[in-house]
Amino acid sequence: MQGKPTPAVVAEAITNTINSPLVAGHTCNIKRCTVKPLSVELHHLNGEYHIVHRYIKPKAGLSKATFIENVYSIYVCSETGKIHHCHAACDGFRQLNNSMNVCQISGEQFDGESVMSWQLSSRCRGTEQFKKGDPLKYSRKKDGTVINSAHYNISRREYKNIARDVIKTLLFSEKRWKHENDKAHETRRIIEKQVLKYLRACRKRKKTPVYTVLLNDFYATMNRRNMNSSQVIQKTSAEEEAIVEKLTLEVYTYWELVINCTVKKTPSTHFQFKAFVSAVLYLMKNGVKMRSKNGEDLYIIRRDTFLDRALPQSNKLDMYDISKPLFTSTKNAITKSIRDTVERKIKSVAELRSYVQKKL
């Protein structure tokens, strides 16, 4: 060949070389046929281009010095010898999978088509959801009468109910107490194992055991595994209700802060509220602190010492039906939205803090 061949020309040349009689009337499919990629090399020798593959004897004189490039996306059917050149407009049937077009012959993926139009009516837009049910759906007693402290916003009431459930599950539920009991038994086994290991080492070295060392290891293990949390969450029913009510109001305030006051005014559909509640609670363990213009450090999300001691380990959140990857991504998104808002000077730290104090 005088001119450099395109992949389509290469595929046609290989098809003519194989010249299989089984190709006629056969339609390849990756589910029925054994379709494999064909290794094809392009060489240039004495002013001509040469195609090298396993179905042709290479021309004498071809070597690494004459090699130009590999030709990809050439597939061969092992049963019939049919050649398929896969590209965005090939003859392979397309199947949509995760917003990608997948070729049914080779399995290669191609981006789905997108159409932009200057006419607003022709554009694809997200569906806006409106709740047109009873605004007091979550604020009625069993007999249908309205509670005095009712909220006339169905979304707000629903979110607060979700927040209450998550807070109560993480702090005062039966699941939490079961987790604490399991943790106590596991800690006991760990401490007993450490004691026996230390005593065996002393016996082997013929040394007298120092019981203060055992006590230090004991307290270090207890502190590392936060064994005091069971005492912290041991509250009366009235105390539990007061804590849950206070945290519910605070969590919903931070929700409104992120949705209404941050840099992009993030739509509520971008967050799963259940993951948002757990993420904010764990952010409150240390708080989110930023420096104001006058050099003063202000907490946008306040630090709560009770939550610092009372919340379970974050690596155990799957026990409470909370997705850990979603929890981590939501937590990062909250801190990023607050940081971007302050850094881009859309709102100051003092404004964000005053918004929270006003709501609380």
C-alpha cells in the first residue's frame, strides 16, 4: 500500500486475506460467539505500508525498525473468521448501559449522544417535585387532631422525623446497647489475651510480673475503645427526649445553612438527608471552626463534647443501616461547601455563624 491505511481499510484487507466461507449470513454477538481482539501491526518498508497479523506471512525485511504503530479495535470471530472493526458508528448493535453505548459484538463502550438546543422547551430538565399532601401529615394525633406545636411544612416535619430517628438510633436505641454489650465482651477478650501474653513472656524470661504494667495496658485499651460511652448514654427517658429534641433542631438548622447559604446553594436532592444527619453529628464531635476577618476563630458547626463521647465508632455505622461511603462523601461535601463559601467571600464566617444562632 502506498498511502497509510485507515483502520477500516486494514479491516477490509484482513477480511480479504481470510476469505472465510462461513462469514456469509452470520451475525456476530459476544454472547453467542467467541470474539477476540486481533493483534495488528502496521509497518513501513521501502515506501510502502504493510499489515502484519497472524493470518498472513510477514514480508521479509520487516522488523522493529520498520514498525510504525498497532492498529486497535479489530476483532475476529473464532467460529467463522469474520472481522469486525469497532468504532462509534460500526454495525454492531448498541445496548445502553449506565449512560454508555455498548457494542454487542466487541463489548467496547462509547459515550451516549447528547443534543443541545437553543430552545428552552427542547432541553432536558430535571423534574421538580412538589408535595401536595396534607401539610400536617406528620403533626396529627391518632384521632386526627393537630398537635399544638405543629409545623405547617410537610417537608420540614418529615426531615425532623428522620433526624429524630437517626439520632435516637445512634444514641439510645436497642441496637446501640447491643453494640455496647458486644464491644464490652470483645474488649474483655482482648484484655485477657494481653494479660496472658504478658504473663507468658514474664514466665519465659523468668521475670516477676509488674501489675502496674497490666493496669496501664488495661486503661489504655479501655480508652482506645471508648468504653466510657455506655455510661455517657445512660439517661432517663426525659433526658433522652430533651437531647434528641435539641439535636434534631440543630441538625435541621445546619441543613438549612448548607442548602440556603453556601456557595452553590446546593439543591436538597444532592444530599440524602439520612446521611446528612449522621455526617453532621460526627462533624459536631470536633466542630467546624474557621477564622473570621478579625482573626477570631468561630465555630460554624459547634463542638459538642457529649457527642464526642457518646457517638459510636464511625466504622460501625453499617450496623445502624447507614451507608459508610455515602456518609463519608456527604461529610466531605458539607465541609467543602462551607469552606468554598468563605474562601470565595460570598458570605463571611460571622454571617454563617449568626444565621445558625438566629435559627437556634
